[in-house]
Amino acid sequence: MTPLILVVGFLGSGKTTFLKNLMPALALAELRPTLLINDYQNARVDAAQFQDLTEEVKALSGDCVCCGSRDELFSFLQDFQHAPGRVMIVETNGTTDSANLIESLALDPALKKFSLPIQLSIIDGKRWQKRFWHNALEREQAKTASHLYISRKDSIAPDRVQAVESSLIEHAVRGTYTDPVAFAMELATVAACIDSERDGFAAPLAHAHEHHEEANHHFSSCEIPLPPLVDRQRFSEWISRLPEEVIRAKGLVVFKDEPEEFFVFQKVDASDDVQFFPVGKSPRIQTPLILLIGPQLPQEALNQSIGELNSNASV
């Protein structure tokens, strides 16, 4: 299993600069990164800057990888040659819907040899929340991140840095602050955990992330199996009590009153009701599961709470 890293940030936030500093740090950590760059016009120009910094770099110019360039991204990931010490890093373009991209990557059965996505968000110290009608997108890109880096600190006043940090807290952004060297060290530990499990490539991703949780890493998503059949009312009540760290929940469930029908469910935030969509008897994914998106997810507590869905559990 290979660590899959998403580097997200609004247009011009400093993603490429961060990655230029990250690549040498990864080399010192004896990791072999593959870098996939997505941008509307400049992907090939940016990719040329990394030719001497990593052994493999690919450019995806055009639409965002969460929509128009999605097939090209997934095709590249499906053909990836997994090996110990390798890391896949996707630099997304500035308008990426990070939650949608995490969902797509995590729920694709063809990508199970990758870890669930780990998201790093680059926060533009100068321009944070100065995007006018794009402020909401910038906030959403930060909310789903497990790791944060504030760029341009050397060119802004300390009180501006403090104001940005306060704003992130105000908007419930919970990622852990990092820098290129610290992030490389964390990825080295994650890769070591994965390599220790390498004989079990087919192991469920939830198991792999339980292993990483012991190493004190904060993931931006986790996947947990659900019981084969659940009570509809019990499930709706359970999902309504998910902790506030969960920004989005999505998955597949089968109800006792309709045992022949699979339902996709989605809950966007704590204030919204869960939505259910019937998908027939033979969807692409046929294992009941829940994908949770949000930084610093309390996975142990979430795993334990699944017991509430058992038929003999009390709510």
C-alpha cells in the first residue's frame, strides 16, 4: 500500500514552492515520491521545475482533477507501480473541491493499494479570506485537511499570521500545522507503518488506518465497515450523532426492511439530514461501509460506536 497525498490550496497559495522544499526532505527520508501536477494552463511548466527533484513527475493540464480531468488522474493511479518507499503526491489546481476528490479516491475499488487520502492544505498568509466570492471555497479546502502550512510568513507581519490562525480556528479548521521537513518525517513514519503490513495488500483500508492511528497520525479520511444489515431508524439516529470532527460522511448501507437493495447515503455537515439514494442489487461497491472525511478523526471512538448498529444494541 502506497501513501496517497493531496496538496490543496487556492490559486497562487504557494503549493509549488512547498513541494520544491518537500522533495529534498523526502529524499533524505529515503522516500521515492511520484508527483502529479494538475493546473489549468501551467501544469507542464510547473512539472519541468521538478525534473531534477523527483524521479517521476506528470502533468495534467486542463480541468480540475475532481471533475473534468478525473478519468486521466484515475487512469494514472491505476497503472502506478507500487513498491516499498514510494509515495504518490497529487498537487491539485486552485479550485479543487477537496471533499469530493477525497470521496472519489477513497471509494474507488481500483485504488485500494493506496492509503486513504492524506490532505495538506497550503494557506496563503497574504490572501487568506480575501477572495471575495471564492472565500467559501478557500475555507472548504482547508476544513478537510489533516495538515496545514501557512505560506509567505516571511513577507507578512506577525499580527497577520496571528489573524490568519485565529480565522482558521473560527472556521473550525482543525488540521495540524507542519512544514516541509516535518511533513516529510511524518510521511516516512506512515510509509514505514505501511511497509510493515506489506504482506497483507488486500487488507481493508480501515485496518491499515487503525495501524497508522497508533503512530499518532491525523488522517483526513477513514473508512469503516458497517454491519451487513442495519435497522433504518437506528442507522439514521447513529449517523446524526457523528462527532463534529466529521465534515462529510458517505457510504453504502443495506437495511433490514429492504435486504435486496443497496443504498448510498450522504451527510454533508452536522446541521444537515442524511440523504439516501437506492442503487440496486449490484452496485460497483458491494460491501457496506462508511467513509468519514475530516481532520483528527476520533477513529477508535468511531469504530466502537459501530456496535450501536447491531440488532441487540441499545441506542
